Amino acid sequence: MNQKDRNGSGATPRRKFDETYKRHAVELTLHGDRTVKTVAKELGIPAWAL
């Protein structure tokens, strides 16, 4: 990741997800054959966030 992609503290900036994205992510876990952990990994977010 480039230095300009980070804020002054060295941490990566927080991503923001709209309501539609959040609902879709939950639907993938409820109506699919994949685990929460698998869906979270595919979306690039921690499993606890789902």
C-alpha cells in the first residue's frame, strides 16, 4: 500500500459500506452454502463484522 493511502498515524483509512452492500453481505451468509468466515474472507472483512 502506498504511503499516501494511509493517514498520519500509519493506519489504513476506514472503509465505509452503504446499506445495500451490508444487506447483500448478510444475505450471502444466510442464503448461501458458504460459512460466515468464507464470505467475510471473500469480501475482505473480518468475520466478526458480519
